[in-house]
Amino acid sequence: MGSSGMRVLHVSTWNIQCGIATYCDNLVKALAASGVENDVFPICPHQWTTALPRDVDQLNSDILAAAADVDVVHVQHEHGLFGIANGSGYAAKQYGRILRGLRSLGKPVVTTFHTELISPTPTRRIHKFNGFIRDWMRHRKWRSRVAHQFGVRRGEARAIVHSARTRYAFARAGLPIDSIHFMPHACLPQRQFKVDRYKAKSLLKIPGHSKLLTIFGFVGRYKGHDLAVNALKQLPEDYRLAICGGAHPDSRDDFLTQLMSQIKEAGLEDRVTITGWLPTESAELYYAATDICLAPYRADSGLSASGALTWALSSNRPIIASKIDAFQPIQRESGAMMMVTADALEELCWAIQRLAEDEVLQDRLVQAAGNYVEKHSWRKNAENTIQLYEQMLFQQGRRSGRPHSDPVLVKIFAEDQGAGADQESEDSGAAAEKIGAA
């Protein structure tokens, strides 16, 4: 059964500064290149905080209406996308309700899980006991509202995860193991630069002789930006740090403010650049100017996978990364990174200088990363995803779809549910053009 004519609805954040929106965009483009028609229903995480019951009812009705004429529905899941600000039980309830409604239509439903279940990290004994109770309650709610909807029988949902560890975690949380499909996070092709490193540094007003360390992606405590700043304090004056990103739009902490204070107190303002969000052309310059990519993530990051790390793997630059659970399987498969113990400042400083002085090692890491991103390209990810879609359609005794000529549907969970639920915004139109061109 070929993919030509298959039509898929993606429920995800879309057309905003968000790692999952970027993931969905890359997936949609890769699927489109394989002949799949794609619709997107954008969800807006912040709006759960003010949603009334009728707002949620309207959202569910809109999603079901969008799913009526498609063959498969693919949901991108992260707890924050479904109202984690109102509690983990609330987020599980809303995601479970959406899942149940889609299954009631008789549509194959696939969910890509980008994070594991939330677990507490208590330190004191009383907190450990309270944490155990909270953890037990979360898993109980998850099983009753979500996990039982997954399986391998006709009409049951399927899951995609990015690591074997995450597959194990969701199996322990009640999802049947055969319903969980392991697909590593896909990567963009390795970058080819229009300018050399020295020219790029000149355009960015960075001394050509300097060694530029770069961290790409949103700024967050778990990514170890503060550790990189502390490392810079101990490195020679010719080392510089570029933090290519800013706070996530939905972030509620003050870590970026703390980071800027740390840089100022250390007297490193002239050696550290925080760029904020970068347009494509500027990002390309920073990639070209970079000597070493850093991913000094904290030990307690709790990641399933990292889109920012895939950018580093595609950067055509050597990488130093922490030995965390999300990164070690990639390293075991590829040998594409120089690994350091998470939170180990002295080891990070040593690794940076060691790698900066060894061009043979740099070339070996870049070549290994190139092999990895080619093996785990978005094209191959799309092929594996289509195979899963077709298996589910075949199980239901259905063909892969029908050709459609009507435009791509993009709906927004509107701020004003009463007046705007049936209207498409200007951003929706831009998103539709983007999909249509994919």
C-alpha cells in the first residue's frame, strides 16, 4: 500500500519558537516529500491556563472536525502542550480526552512522546515520602486516562519514542510494549558553509584568532549554560562563548536573568554573547564561526531526546556533550562526540582545551557525526513513520487514502473561544502556505 494520497492530521504546536513545532515542521516536510498530504491543527500551550470547560469542549470539537476527512492523526506530546501549568493530572486528563475522541472516529492515532512521565526529585526524607505519593498518583491517573488507550489491536493508539530508555519508562507506566515504537530523533543534513570560519568571525566582530564555543537552542537551567560560563572563567582569554538562543517563550523561571548576572559578576561581558532568537542568516554565520559545539547538560535534565543536540550533530563542527542518558546511546552508536561527566567543571575545561588542540580528533568527530545524521535523516524517519501509518491502516482494512484538492486546514485554539474558534488567523494562513510548499 503506497503513501500516495494518504492524508495525515498533525496535532502540535506550529509556526512558533518551539522545539516541538520545529520537529513537526521537519516531519511534515519529509512526509510531503514522500507523497503524504499534511494538515496541521496548532495547539497553544499557554491557553490552557485560562481555558474554561466550554473552551476545552470547543477545542475537542474542532480537533475532531479537522480529523474527519484524514486517514491518520499524529499527535506531538509534551506535558506542557496539554496544560501542565494546571497540574500533571489535568494535563493527562486533557490529552487522554483528545486521544479518546480521535479514536472514537475510527482513525489510527499515533503519538510521538518527547518527554517521559514527570517524576519528583526530592532530597529530604519527608520529601521522599511525599514525592513517592505524588509519583504514585501521577502514574495512577496516567494509567486510567491515557495508558489503557494504547495497544496493538485494531483501533488502539500507537506511540513513538526517541530512546530505548523512554520506551522502557512508558512500558512501566502502563503502555503495552509492542505499541511503543523506537525511532531516534531525526537530523538535518550536515551543514555546508558559504564562508570560512575566519570570515564568519570577522562578520560577527569576533577576533579571528579566538576559539569560539557555542551552545545552540533555548536557554534553560538543565542545559548547563551556567557551567559553560564557569568553564570560560578558567580558560585562556582567547576562548569565547556564544549562547545562540534566548529563554523559551513559555518559560516561567528567571534563569536567563541569573545567567546574565553571573556573566557580569565574572567580568566576562566581552567574552560571552547571548544572541536571543536568530534569523536563519545570522544562525548560519554562528555555525560557520564556531570552533566547538557544547552540550553540557545537567545530570538531572530528564531528557528523552534533544533537538538542539541534533543541530550540533549537523553543524559540521566537533561536539563536547555530557554523559546523560539521552546522549549516551547516540555516542555508543556513532562515537560522534567527546563526552564528559555531567556537572564536572574541571573535566569540561580539560576537554575543551584537549579538543581545541587536536585537529585530528576534531575531524574524526565531525566525520562520525556526518555518518550519524545521514543514517538518521528526516527522509528515513518519514519512511519509518509512513510504514507505521500503513500498518495501522491495513489493520483496519482501509486503503491509504484519497486524493484531496482542498487547501490545507489550519485551526487555532483561539484566545476568544466564543468569537474566534471558527476563524483562521493570519499566522494560520502563513502556516498553511508553509505546509503547501513543503
